[in-house]
Amino acid sequence: MGKGLTDMVFPVGNGDDRHVRPGVALNCRWGAKHVTRAATGRMAQRSAAPRLHDRGMRTIGLASAFMRNSRFGTTLGVAAILLGLCASAFAGGGGTEGPFARLGPPEAPVKLYTVERGEGPPVLLIHGFGTNIFTWRHITPDLARDHKVIAVDLKGFGQSDKPFDDRYSAADQAELLVQLILDRDLRDLTLVGHSYGGGVALLLALEANTRLEGRIAKLVLLDTIAYPQSIPVFFKLLDMPVVSQLSMRMAPPALQIQMALRIAYYDDSKIGRDEIAAYAEPMKTAAGKHAIIYSARQILPADAAQISARYASISLPTLILWCDHDRIVPLGVGLKLKRAMPNATFRLIDECGHMPQEEQPEATLLQIREFLGKSATK
């Protein structure tokens, strides 16, 4: 019997499980617009501490904001990383949960967890750094009414494989998604990428007319990384073998995620226990910690300047959405990207931090819907 729109149970796993494990299942009541815990047991409680930022304070990147405002210092620094360029399971909508896609070279295959819902022109959702497909839970049911919505956990995140190797760059992620697009014969495809996932989407767009043979039709970028920027001190710490291992163990994952969400959200009253539980779960394993460390070490490509110089060649219809209070990827990045891309439209989301699809899902969905409709008539 299929799962309904208003009652979807979804797993929060570490990539090694194939079924929901007791204590980590979440029940999504979409119609009531809230998510309730389906398992028993203690969960991390939200701190009653005051907000970690002034609305009027000017910050330059995640590290500066975190160092100015958090008295936890380096102990919770990794929390900033987890949502610094991002934000486990996928909820809502009818349809069938997709299989693990076996990708990569035969000698080192990687299984990526995917979920598909709906019918129609395909939309591929690419989450941000340190997160997974849980981040799309608010906008997926509506999009799936007239699109085939495919959400994927990138390598090292959510329920996808987390091998103990060093192939965790944005280019490595894009290479796996090229294979996914070709294997599933996706055409007239819209890419939707958030933050780090937006950087992966840009790499795919640069391949749209060559390797992907015109399969990509449209591009949606949410608060995306795009240009060289200063590296927060915590990323530098993760580049030190001993320090990186210690820093990942200095605070419980739930506490790290809670502090990270406080930075990523404009209104931290919207942060719920379920978000904390969903994003913390994959960090509890050695493989999950390895994936975070090696992804952080390669977060800024050595050839980032050369890549960004090619954005002018992307002629795809593109929607760039940006939060008006993003302290992680500054608004100036989005405006610069708009100027560089010849067929881009820029829209600002009010009262929003770094995660529009979570903090302002209605406004985000409205803009995406309008863009897809206009693009379809061109």
C-alpha cells in the first residue's frame, strides 16, 4: 500500500542501513505542516540561549560570525562547517522511493541513495554541504504534482556510501551525477542546487552541451557557492590530520548541528528537534566523520577562478534565489553571478538566512514554480 501525501515515514540512516532503524524514524505530517518524532528516546533539546547574531551586524563569511558570537569556540566550530555551505531523509508526496544508484568506476563503485516521486519533466535536487535530502521536504510534494522529482544524497552524506577515500570534491560529486543523469536517461532536466550543491550544479551546467548532450534545460541556484572566497578557520583545522579527528569528537553531533542551524537560519525559532536529529544522525559514524573532513578539505577547488570565468558560457535559463540575511554565502556572490550569466534571473527572499527551502519554503516554491512555468513557454 503506497504512502500518502500526509503521512510519510522516512529513514535517517548512515548509508549502511537499508531499512529504518528503531529510534531514528521520523513521521512527516505534511498537511499539518509539521514533523513529529515517530521513535521514542531522548533527543537533544534546543538551547534557550539568545540569538547568535545581531541583525544589523555585518559579517564576512561563516567563520567570522561564529567566532564573534559563540563562546563555544573551536569546540563547536565544526558545527558551522556542517551548514556553512549547505543543510537526511526525504519526505512528503506520493510515489515510490528509488533505489540506490550504483555509480563510479567498477573498481571503486559508489551507491548513491535516491528518491523519486511524481511524473513529468524531471527535476534533480542537489543538497548542500553536510546535509542531505531532508532539506527538500517542504517543496517536494508540490513539485511532484507535475514533475518527476529526484532527490539524491551526495557521496558521503545522508544514506549514500561514505567510503574511506579522498574523492569528495565538487568535481567528484559532479562526475557521479553525470553518470546518474545518463544512466536514467534524464532529458529536459531542471537542476536545483543549494549552496555546495549549487556549486555542483554549476559544474554540471558547464557540461550541458558536451558530455550531457543538451539534457539540462534549466538551472535553479539557491544561495550557492560560486566564486573563490576566504576559507573559515574551521576548514583549515580540518586540513590538519590530528586536529580534524579531535574536533569532530569534541561535541555531540546534535549539539554541533543545533549551533550550525542557529547560524544558517535568520529566525532560529523555526529550528525544530527533527531537523537536529535528521542532520546529526549521519555524523555518528566513523565513515560520516571521514566524509565531512575530506569534503571540507576540498571545499574550494584549486581552479575555482578558472571555473568561475566560464559562467558566462552558461546560456541555460537560470533562476538565482538568495536570502536577504545570508551570513554564509554573501548576497554579493549572487549578484555577481547574475551579472556573469547571460540568461539569469535574480530574486531575493525576505527574512531568510542561508536555507530558503527550509526557512521560507512557500516563497521559494512560488519563485521556482513561476520560473518553471515561464521557462516552459519560451
